[in-house]
Amino acid sequence: MGRKAQPMLYPLHVHKDEHSAYGGRFPDFPGCFTATDELQDLARAAQEAVKAHCFGDSSPLPSPTTPEDWLEHEDYKEGFWMMVDIDLSK
């Protein structure tokens, strides 16, 4: 049997204003963001967003950072973090 690929867990910063969708963006993929009305849909939408963001780019994925790497960054003061498994082979 083949070996199962190790998960590539990337931090997704999630923010929600009153009367808005949940918005998520990846610090490891500058310019990559997603939004959903329901929190439980955010991980799936985030996977799709990274896939679209990387479409046509043959370079390897960046090494994942952690939420702690971004704690002092001004863009990530509000909201919360999710760790999302990104697998572009899907």
C-alpha cells in the first residue's frame, strides 16, 4: 500500500463583522482569500481558494507557518485562526 501524504496545515485567519460572511485569508498565500456564510463551509472553501490561487503555478507550496508567527502583524489583530489542510492533489 502507498503511504498517506502528511497533512499540510496552513493557518487561515478568520474574521466576521456583524451581518457579514465569514472571511478567511492565508498569510502564507498572499492575496488568497475566501468567504462563506457558514463557518463549517470555510475549510472546504479555503481549499478551493488555494487551488484557484495556485492554478498554473508549478512551484512547490510554501512551507506552512503557524498562527504564532503572525500574532504581532497588524492585519491579523481581530478574528481567530483555523488550521486548514491544503492538498493540491485533490
